[in-house]
Amino acid sequence: MDIYESQQIKMEIKDDILHANYKAGLKITLSDAKNIVEERLKLLNGKILPTLVVDGGVVSMDKAARDYFSSTEGTSGLKSVAIVENSFFSKMLINFFMRITNTTIKVKAFSNANEALDWLKKDV
């Protein structure tokens, strides 16, 4: 099992799905976003996987970080994204992912992690 963990995020690959769990209390900047993508790409090691994103309570994300995450570089390694929404921030996260110009990435919001995983498993 491949795992990366920092003060901001825990990412691990399980059953050919990347699980990305953002931690509580984060204020994500452009520098943070670039670091998260860099670590994600190292973890993926050339793979492109369906991804489950769970918000553990991110407080804010600046515009530069949002723009970067939604860029071609920022979506590298992502095949599809299921976002488990459990807060206001999750809804904001979903909105900017949905506006990604790279239409090859499917994005869907869920309130239940099991339903999200079921949807992603169809894309493995």
C-alpha cells in the first residue's frame, strides 16, 4: 500500500483508487497546492487513477490555489474524482472541480463515501 501523509493531507492508493483526505483547519495556499500535487504525482508514479477526495474540515483555499488545482498540471494523475461533501468547504471544492476545463475528468459529489467508492470502482 502506497501512502503519503503531511500536516495537510493523507493520500493512499487502495484497490487502484487514490484516497485523498484533507485534514481539519487547513488554509490552503498556492504553495500548499503545488506541494500536494507534487507529492500526489510521486505517489502515483506515472499512474492515472480514480480519486476519492474527503474534506476533513478545510477552512479556506486562496484563489491561486483553486486555479492551480483546476489547471491541467493540477489535475495530473486524476482519472475521475468523487468528492464526499460534509461541509460548506466541500461544496466549494466540488464547484471548482466541476469547472475544470479538462473535460476528460469526471467529477461527482456524494454525501456517502461508500457510494462514492462504488462509483469510482466503475472507472478503475
